[in-house]
Amino acid sequence: MASQIKLFNLPKDEYDKFLADIGLTAEQVKRFERRVFLAVPAKQTPKKPVDGRCTLNPHKVRQIRRVYGEGRTSMRRLAKYWGVRESTIFKIVHGRCWKSI
């Protein structure tokens, strides 16, 4: 059984003939495939901080929204507890930051 090539799903000998017919080399196709692969955006997920500057993470944001939504505490107390500014808590609670969570 001939090895399969992903592009067009053809056996290798048919694939090489096809490339010769259209005037492309295998290297040109590989470069094209790399460009196409890099151009397709990956599924959008919340980014994790690379440099560790973030005080909060998705789990903490969910807790903040839950606790504030239940009316158990104030924004000021939440800010002091989590070590962030009150304006940050306000933005989280009102969906102005951490929107994807």
C-alpha cells in the first residue's frame, strides 16, 4: 500500500504526478501547507499570563462574581481580600473585564 499524503488524500505516486501536472514541487506545497496552518486561528481560549503579573485567575473571577452576586459582601471587601483595586472588582462584576469567563 502506498503512503498517503494528507493534502488531497492521494497515494504518493498519484500525488507526485498531480503536482507535476500543475507545475508545483513538493517543497512548494509544504510551504503552502505551513502558511495555511499558521493562518487558521486556533480556538479562542482565555490566555494564561506568561509573566505572572495577574493576581486573579478564571477560578477566582468566578468566585468573585458568585459571592458578589449573592450579596454576601461589598466590592471593597472583595478588593481587599483578593489584593486588587476596587475598580477591578467593579469591572469583573459588571462584565467589563474577564468577559470570556
